[in-house]
Amino acid sequence: MWRSIDSCKGAGSESCTVGGLGMYLLQNYAAWQGKLEKYFFSRPNHPVLIYVDEAELSNIYSDQANAVESLRSAILEYLDPARDNVPFEQVEKLVKRWKLGDRVQAPPVLPLLAMTVLAASRMEKSQDRGAGNYYDPLAELLLKDGYTDAFVTKLREKSSLLLVDFWELLHNWIESRGGTVGLSTIRTLPSRKRIGYALSQAMVKGSDRRILFQFFSDLDLSNRQIPHPQVLLDKLQKWDSPTRRFSSFFRKFLNSHSDQELLAEVVHQLAESWDGEQIATSVESRSTGCTAHLSINPYEEEIAWAIEISEDDPAQSLRMGNFILDLFKLLDPEWRLAQIPESYTVTSIMKGMALAVGKRGVVFRASPILFLRDDPVTGGLLTVEDPMSGEAYVLCCEQHLLRKIERFFGSYFHNRVEVLEIPSLKRQMGSAILVSIAGFKSEDELSRFRRAFNLGAQRSLSISKRPKMRGGLRLSTNLVSDLYLTGAEPDIVGIPVQDRESFSIEISGKPSTVSITSGVLRLREFGLQAGYHTVSVKGHFFEFKTSNREITDFGDKKSDSYRPNEADRLIRYAPVYLRETIEPEVLYASADETLFLIAGGNIRNVGRKSDPRFLSSALNGKYNPTFETWVAPDVVWIAQRDGHNWRIWRPRSNASEVFHVDSSVDLAYEWHAANRVKHPNRWTMVLGEGSSRVS
């Protein structure tokens, strides 16, 4: 790795040796070079787009509030605007020394090139995307206290070709690695040769890339010849619609005649590099099923679920707690609407919901503030997964957060913020209110707002019923799902490395170097928080969600095997997950349809019912509403965690046993009576990675 000066213990000089050469990087520059290399070049055989804006820098740099300032300081370690006749000539000297080495690491130009892409991303503020609109923001980024026309002239006339050399050097390095660090998308055009490189990287954000992957899938490009770049772009323009939710920045390029040739080249390169994978992290990726949005319509005075599913999906209803709601098709064939029962309030929904559409589960993410905007399809306000600066939104939050929002905007509050009153929906809103925001001035302001209110990316995620396979690697635990409990995240098995061999992975955009044994990577050892996670291992990409409270339906098991097998027969059973702080109430239906209520450690017979199901709810006021999980009617026992112990109930005998387990175990499973064929006198409970038998 590149090492900074301060990392050379006892060196006693301004440099340290890397790879046997007299190669050194100054402190900040070394840190940024390493961060950027890990962030962008850790997915083999995937297209590399070095997209950088304020929000992306915040993901890369640990001190999110000062990411741009830190990058600027790093570059200024090799730039003296007052003395350098040719800006960046000191970086050129670094490159010359790098060329004398083994060239395994990226050339030492990443911080500088990232800054040029950041400048290109700021060109969206002007309709003029010519060179003049590029060098001014670049100069402003490099010299925040003010820049002169002379410095801009130096950038344009003396450094622009140097930057071209750096881009071509990086492209050649990526190509020389044979796909191990990704596939280059660095392109330019003869008419825009100098600024075209940075512009090509700024065109497509990560969210836009995911929509493009859906476009490639709809065209079946994995099985068909890729059209000529301009033909492919024409098809993209016909495929596009307002519901695709491309970023406003991407749409400017898509609708600009002067930029279409360059955009066509970039999209074509992404198509050539696409391996058929769809990254299911946004509303546009429907490969996992469907997505739930909250719709508030102040004009029709209704609150509803807006469900986005594929056009040919047969689902006709949505299950929400104890309610089955009819789905009504809208004019857009991929949308359904289901009005939310009046017994639910927006406040309770904001705490998170587990829904079921047909045979699939859908999770609506909990968040203290929801972003909404006008939606022409539903006719109301619809939750947004990826808010951007410069666009107006309506925020949905509880009343007590209004004062904190006012403090955030300060003196600009009354000019940019308006509280909306909807008297007819007041009861169903609960304590939630709607606040109209005229727009965030910059991505930096939006990032600061999200940090101030602890807002993550607002995504919904469908739950699948089968293990995820990627090139021989498998997500594997005692359950088959995209939804896991914190502390019980999946293992990735079958990784082709030797024991204790170090290799790179990336978890939710953060690179790490790890070593494992037996080819098994245990994600539970990374201390992941509840939320959405992505993992990149050896060029293969997995995504899943963790939760610390949802109860949901999980997949296949065998009585003598604790890892899922794709050929397993589906056995329905119910997982029970309860933290020590939650007092549960469990409604259980036995084989003869007798209902038992378990509350406070006591079991009570509450009658009979012809619709056997398992219900679990934390009714202490913290988490609502009730979540339902179907279960076969011949389950014979229920397990509940009690501190470091599992308490096991046998409803028919009204007795319980205590079984001690490790405190890190968070899951217990019920097995239905079909397993008696193999073990007529034994019942098996799977606990984490181990197992225990209850006779």
C-alpha cells in the first residue's frame, strides 16, 4: 500500500520507502490515495465509474463533514498556486517514480482525478457544460479562499493536457490488470478531449447505474448482441419514463444533444462490461419482487400503500398485520395502490412495517423523517428512496422534530420551509406532520441534514425464499432470506482462498482486508448495525438487510442438516426472536385448532379457531403493529429467549423447560411433526450455528 510519512516509524525523514523505491506520499495525499483505491477498485470484472460528488466523498472519508476540505488539503500538498508555473507538475514527478516500480498499485493520481470529477459534477448548476464551466469550479475547489483568472488560465492551457495524460495512465493501468481491479469506463471524445474524461465519470451516479442494469436486463443483453452506442442510447430514451427515477443530473445529459455522443459511449461500455447482474438496492430493480412506498394524498384525503411490482405479477392483495387489503391497478401497469386501514397511523408506520404481497414479504424501512414528493402516477405524495439537492420535497416527521429542523436551517427557515396542515387526515397522521422544503442548496447540505437526523438511505427490500448464489459462493446461515437479525448475519461460504490468506472485501462501500479459514467469511463478526448492507467478495456481489426487531417468515430446513440446500423441501415453521427488554405475547394454534395465549410466562387456553396461525407482538408500546407468520398446525412447542436462556413451552402440557445457550444466539426454530418419521422421540431446535435436542 501507499504509506504516508507519519506511518514510517522511526524513519526520521520526510519520506518512506515503498516497494524498494524511493517512493513516498505526503500524509493526507497518501490517505486519500489509499481510500480511493480501495473504494473504486475492489470489484473485479465490474465496470469502474469514478463518480465523485459531496455525498460520495462523505461515504469514502470518515470525517464526513470535512471530506471536501480534506481532499483539497491533500492535493495542496503537491500544488503551490503562487509558485507553480504548471499546476500538478509535482504529481507528474510522483508518476515518473511510480513507473519505475512494479505498478501493482494504482498510479498516484487518484486524489487529483477525484477532484476533477467533483468539479464536473458541479457543472450541473449551469446549462453550459463547456470547458469554461469546468475550470472555474475546479479552481474554486482547489482554492476555496479565492482564485484568479491567471490561475484558471494555467489550469486550462498548461495543466489540461497533463490531466489527460493522468486519465489515460489510469485507464491503461486498469486494462493491464486484466479485470482484477475492475473494467475501465474512462472515455472521451476528440471534440471534448480535455474535459471529456472527468465528464464521462460524472455522468452516471450509482443509483443511475442500477437503473441502467435493469434496462440491460429488459433488453436481454446478456443473450443478445449489444447494439451500436447511438442505437443503444436511442433505445434507452424510448425505455425511459418518469417512474424510472434517473437522477436529474443524468437526465440533463440524456436530453442534451451535445452530450449524447459521450453518454452513448459510456452506456455502451457499461453494457459491454455488464455480467447480467442486477443490483437490487433501489425501486427500479424488480428482480427480487416488489417494493412498498407510503403514499399520502392531501387532495383525495387518503393514505395508502403504493406497491411497485412487475406488470405480469398476479398478486391481488397485500397483507398488513391482521388486515388483507385489495390491490388496485393504476394507469401505470407496474403500480398498485392499497388504502391503509384507519386503525393504523402514519406515526406507527414510520417505525417500520413488514408486509406481504402475494407470496413475497416486503419491508418498509423505519426512519424518523421520510422524504416525499409529488408523484404523477399515484396523484399524491410518495416516499423517495434517493433524495437529491436542488429538488423540493415534503418531509414527514413527528411534531417534536420541527424545532430541530428549524435550528438546522437557522435564519433561512421561514424562507425555505412551510408546515402543511391537512385537517381531514390529522387523526390518521398521528403525531406526524408534513413539512415542505423548498430544496437543499447542495449535496453537502443534504448530507449534513441526513447526518443530523441519523437518516440512512431510505430503501425497501424484498425478501426472497432461496439462498443467493454468486459464482459458486453462497450466502449461508440457518435460514434462507434477505432479512437477517443483527448478530445473526449470514456467512459467505466457498471462497477460494487458502486458510489465513489475506484478501479484500467491501461491506456497504467500506473496504476491508480479512483472512479466513475453511473458505467461510462470518459477517456477524463485523458488528453490523441494523439496516441495508451490500458485500463484495472476489468480484461477487450480495445484498441483504438486518433488523433488530422484525419477525418474518424464513425458508427451508432438514432435521439432520443446518445449512440450506436449494433442493430442500419447504417446511413451514416459525422463528421467534425476542430481546430481553421486550415482554412478548404469543398467540399459538395447536394441531386441534385450540388457541393458547402465552404472556408473562403463563399459558392460557383462549378457545378454538379454524384458521391456525402464529402471531407474535411486542405489546409494551414500543413496537407495533402485530406481525403475523404462518405456521403448520402441528408444531408441538414454542421457544422464547429469556436472558441467556431459552424457555421452551409445550402448550398441551402447559409446562415449560429452561435450556441454557450462549448469549450471542438470537434465533430459535420450531419443527413440525413431519420430522417424527426420522426421529419419533426427538425434537430438534436449531440455535445459531449449533443445535440442541429436546426430548
